Amino acid sequence: MAQQEDLLKNIISHAKEYGFVFQSSEIYDGLSAVYDYAQNGAELKKNIRDYWWKAMVQMHDNIVGIDSAIFMHPTVWKASGHVDAFNDPMIDNKDSKKRYRADVLVEDHIAKIEAKIAKEITKASKRFGDSFDEQQFRETNPRVLANLEKIEGIKKRLYPAMDENDMEAIKLLIEDLGIACPVSGSRNWTEVRQFNLMFSTQMGSTAEGASEIFLRPETAQGIFVNYLNVQKTGRMKIPFGIAQTGKAFRNEIVARQFIFRMREFEQMEMQFFVRPGEEMKWYEYWKEERMNWHKSLGIPAEKYRFHDHDKLAHYANAAADIEFEFPMGFKELEGIHSRTDFDLSAHEEFSGKKLRYHDPELNKSYVPYVVETSIGLDRMFLAVLTFAYTEEMLEDGSNRVVLKLPPILSPYKVAVFPLLKKAGLPEKAHEILDGLKSDYMCFYEEKDSIGKRYRRHDALGTPYCVTVDHQTLEDNTVTIRERDSMKQERVKIEEVSGIIAARLKA
Ligand code: GAP
């Protein structure tokens, strides 16, 4: 675990040192859980966004993309349930003065019991070898059974208490489980209180005329309220989808772990409108599609897993997370939710406008059901960095840090270096750069030794470095160095573009 914590620390300092992510307003000591993307981070983030947009919008004939405003009519959030139900229960420890999400304290306690079960299983599987039957062990081992029963007992108390907003019951559960503050170690807790996560501000110039509006906590509602406009103007037929990417804001109680949980973040969401009754088919379809998208980046499948929700949000009849193995363990990266007709029906009711679709095949009008895929762009950024960040010991005993980014996501696809800052080499390097830069993000660098320049671009995740030397002037060849293998090859200048293009398709 300590090693994993070090990994997160190393990623954070690498992200700062190499111009990926800075703390917001750093010269004023920062703003909690708000971050800025720097010159290389902005490129990486844009590439992730483009990769998502291409897979969702460009590759699907029946999905279109929009860009709705962050500010929306305040009644949108009443209809969506966010004004009344977008709350987290919070609790403070009186000794450490630390604030926690009460349900997360209980879920962390459950995770500890699950870890005990996993330990028993690992021990037994070593003892029994090939003949080990995990399911039978789970069903018969008394210690495992007792722990499973404990977990069930806790869930039976936590979930109804959450559903019924019973803060006293959650407090009692924390006390009964003997949960202590991870910082002070004490069990000296305040009462549990509900906390609405939406940020609000005033729209209008005079105090009397101003109205309270919210910064959107999800991009999805901008899609719902535009669904009929898009359907009509785009002549879309069900099933069809609307996608968008954009900022969302949540006043998170506990905002830690770098860009994993932020107060201002970006989502990439798609609402897929389907016939009522067909939602489970599409829910399964999108679960698989989205998992395949992750795997298409070449990140190993074992870094991902599904987590089906026991407790459903107020709008869903089925929900699953795609979890990724972050340095802090497996955590939610993306959600796939079957949202029924909850949102559209609520907007019909609150706006008084019909939001029905006339299905020409069924000759019937209905409020469509919705299956949503929702991924945090910043979380995906952290997932990609977690996968890519590699510390290597080389054959000569030296160390290198390399970002093994999927090349399609790398901020720069190629760096061009003149071996020396003289003898016509910079001019030739610029000529090569000019030939590549309309197709690829390129970087030109002539400072420092060639070895240092290679290391710097390893750290940025640049898949190829092209070096221009004296021979280049004689025969128009360059050396091209591949980031992961560090192999160098001499190739003709006109071959460079094709080599990069082939790698980007792979
Ligand atoms: N429209 C559905 C929705 O917003 P969600 O599970 O609350 O569902 C979707 O959020 C995704 O947005 C999450 O899986 C996560 O990747 C990202 N996300 C949510 N809150 C976040 C936060 N505070 N910081 C960064 N990413 C966040």
C-alpha cells in the first residue's frame, strides 16, 4: 500500500515537473481540489476528449454531439431531483476537525472486511493448489461466512438509512461499528448532516431582481432539455444518442487524491434514447461497448472491472461502474446508468411541455427511456497517467522515468532534434519539422545533450524522437528513436511520417 501511495505522489510531482497539471492559484497557496492543466496536460486532455468523441459521435451514425451552457434555468435542477436529493451525509471528527462522508466511512469499513475475506481465499488457494474451489470455499468456510454475514448486516442498515435520509441511523451505525477517525484515531464524532453538493450563484444585476442559479453538477441535464430540439432538427430516429463534454461542478465534502475528486471537473456523457422496455438490452450493449473503448487504448484488461450497484440513484433502474485500478485501489472511473424515463418525465411535469417521441414504426407516442454513459475526463487522465508512469532501471544501471502513453494520446507525436546547434543542422531540423507539423503535434529542441533530450521526451510520453546529424545533410536520412524500446533506426526523411501514422493506428 505504501508503494501505491508513493506511486500517487510520484505521479503528482511528475505531472507538475513536466507541465501536465498545476494546483489552481498556486501563488496564493492553491484552491482546494481545483487544478489547472498546463501546456502538456491540456494536449493530453484534449486527445482523450477527442478519442472519446470520435468513438461515440464520429463512429456512430445515430449519435450526435452538442455543447450546452453551464448555466441552466433553476427549475431544471428541481425537476432533476438535484435540489432535493443531491446530498451527501457528512460527519466531523471533533478531535482532528476532519470532515468525512459518513457513508464512505461505512463503505471503507466494509472494504476492510472484504479484504479479510480475500486474504483467507488467497491463503486457502495456496494451501490447496489446483484442487482449490473458490466458490465452495466461500460457501463453507466459517470465517468467510461470518464476514459475509457481517457485510450483509451492515448493508441492510446503511442503504435503507441512506434512502430514507435517516441521519441518526447512519450515526448509530458508525458508533456500533466502532469506526475511528483515520487521523486522530478517536470516535468523537459530530451528528451526521445532509450537505447539498451544488454550487450556486446569483444571476441578475440587482439584489431584488437576482435569482439563484446553479453551476451544473452534471452535463446530462443539458442533453435532456435539448432532446426534442435535437431529435426534430436532426431528424433522429429512436434509438439515438446525444453526447457532450464539458465542465461540471460539485462542492465535494471530501476532495482528495489529486484530480480523482475535484470541485470543478469535466465530464464526457452520452444519453441514449430508447423504446421503453428495451432499456436493459441497450444497458448491456453500452456496458460492453464502453469497456471495449477502454481496452482499445491498449491498457490491460485486468486494470478494469465492473461494479454493479446494489444501491441505485433516485433516477436509475440499473447501474454499473467501470472501475480502474488507481494507485489508491480499484475506484469508479465511469458510470453506465439505465435512467428510465425519470428525467424526461420530470421535465415534462415541471415545464408543462410535451417531450414525447412519435415512433413511426409503432405508430405510438411515448417518453423515451434513457441509457447513459458518463465518464470523468480528469479521472480518465489520472487512469492514463497511472498506467503510463514507469520507472525503469536500464542496462547501464541508470534510471529513467518514461510515460508509456498510448501514442494516440501523447501530447507530442514526434520531437525533432538537431544533433548540434550549428553546421546547418538546426535549419535542416526545422525543414523536417515544417513537413510534419501540419499532421502531428511536434516539438523542436536543440538545448542540452541528445541523451538529456531523449530522457525529457520519455518523461513527456513522446513516442518518437527524430535526430538530424551530419549524415542527414549528405543523404537525407535521420535516426528515429522509439520511446519504449529506445531502439534507433536510420530511415529516409520521407519515411518518418508513415512510421508515426502506422503507430497511431495500432
Ligand atoms: N450524469 C451522471 C453522473 O454525473 P456520476 O457517477 O455522478 O454520474 C459520472 O458521475 C462520472 O463523473 C464519474 O464516474 C467520475 O468519473 C466523474 N466524476 C464525478 N464526480 C467527480 C469529481 N468530483 N471529480 C472528478 N470526476 C468526477
